[in-house]
Amino acid sequence: MSGTSLDGVDAVLAEIDPSGRPRLLHSHYLPYPDTLRAQLLALHAPQPDEIHLAALAANELARLYAKAVSTLLDGIARDSVRAIGCHGQTLRHRPADGYTLQIGNATLLAELTGITVVADFRSRDIAAGGQGAPLVPAFHAQALRLPGIHRVIANIGGIANITDLPADGTVRGWDTGPGNMLLDAWIKRHRDAHYDRDGAWAASGSVHSGLLAALTQHAYLKQPPPKSAGREQFNLTWLDATLGSLDDVVAPADVQATLLEFTATSLADAVKRECPGAQEIYVCGGGAHNGALMQRIGAHLPNIRVATTAALGIDPDWVEALAFAWLARQTLHREPGNLPAVTGARGERILGAIYPA
């Protein structure tokens, strides 16, 4: 898995039993080189010769994925692995225009590893009229649902999404808004750091009420699910324009504090509005390590138990990579990987394209 945060590659080795329940065997994280991160970030906006540049970046990603697989499988026979489920790196997510684009050159990855690759999971759902995202709720329902308990799973990566797992009834899920994406971009601009460790810089500032009010007017937040978001909706250009609309200048640390509060409130408001009666919320993704963010989510949801998925036996760093291992398994077994109630697709679909070794 390599997500919107553009931080690196999360790789897991999973054993999935006949019922579809996963067991995490090994894990490995490989950070993106700064040059690759910059190239990928630049490709999120139109630029000259972008098709060529995207193809080169896809090849570099495949080599990085292969390196992650090699380290992950050190001492493990390659022929014992059925397939690699590879999400790829999203460059565009435009379901309203009928497409999404994740690069990673799955053919090269299969060639380099000698292992069958399953990739391009989102396109089939979009072809069926869906958002193509989020796809992890189907996995959450399989691995983390508990009869009799109303749970919410919150995945806070670059974008935040939630899965509503009611005690009985339909599983739902959608992107609630920004997760770490704006926080990471702002601290990179002002402190040349890739992320705000434990939310310390945000905690040093104060929430600016006017900025928070302006951020929460974003049209995306008012849309009902199913819906999905990305850098197209939440980016520094939009943040700069919002800051420019204010009557006063906001100190950088106060902007960071406000962005953290924006992530917490947009997620908590979605839970309160759309998941009435929720008893527990478990957080995974990079946001699970941001103590200040976790504290603010808990403050907004005082009647709900807030913890990370570690309390359920899955390290929050590896939940999403596990989900794409499970999605690859679904593809190979010709079983659906989407939930129409989540994505808005016309029905269940087998997701992904298979690239044999």
C-alpha cells in the first residue's frame, strides 16, 4: 500500500484462511526517497510531458515495491506466495469524470518479483457507477466487525475515511475529509518536516476560530455519502486561498493547530451525523500515532470509546496493506471486493486486474 500521504510503502505478508479472515505474518515499511516523493507530488498537477514523467515514476515505484517485497520475504520461498496485491500510487481520482489513476507498473513488478500481481482495484467499481473508494470497508466488515456491537473504523491517512459497522444492518463507509494531508503539507512548507510528530507543533499553537469556520464551509463536507475525496478537494492552493480570505494573518503554528482541529471535527461530525448509536471507534493509519489528533477526536466523541485498532489485535500501521492483500485474494477467488452501499456502484463487482508471474 502507498497512499495519499506520499510517505512510502507499507508491505505485509498475510495468510488468509478459507473464510477470508487474515493473519498478519510479517510487515515492512520502506520510505519514499525525497526525489520520488517530489516527483509524485508534482504529478498531481498538470505539467509538460507528464505522460512520460508518470511512466518513469511508475517504473521507479515498481522497483521500490519489488525492493519492499524482497525485504519482506527474506528467507521465505517466493513460490509460497500466491499473489501481490498492489494498490499503486494515486495521481488522479476523478470518479465524477469516470476514471481514477493509480500508477506502479504492475507488469514490471511481476517481472522483478516472479510473483503474480493484482492491481488497479478501483477502476471496475467506477465503471459500475461507483466512487471507486473507499474500498477498505469490505475488509473492515470481514475482519473487524463484532455481532452485537456498533463499531466505527476510522482510517486516517492523507485522507480520512470511516467504516460504519452497525450491530446489525448495512455496512457503510466514505471519506470524511482531510486526514494528515494538509497537516503534512503545511509543516513541510514551514519546517521542512514530512509530518508533525505526535501533533507537537499543532499542540504548540491555538485554533483560529475564523479559519476553522472557513475550512468547514468546504462543499465536500456537505455532500451526503457515498463520496470520496483526494488532493483534488483538499490541497495547499485551497488552504492558501482560504487564508487569504480572512481579515487577519494567522501564525503558522496556529494554522497547524486549526488544521488538526479540522481533521478531528470533520471526522467526528460525520460519526455523530451518520453513525447514531456508535459505541466504539478504532483508528488506523498514520493518524493513529498523532496523540494530539486522537485526543481531539475523543473530546468530540465523549460518549464513544476511542482507541486504535491495536486494541483489536491489528497494528494500525498495517490495516490498509492487509486490506489490499485481502482484496487480491477476493480477485483470485472471483469474489466481489466492493460494497455498493459504500461506493454507490450498481452492484457487487470483482475488482482488479491480474498480471501473472
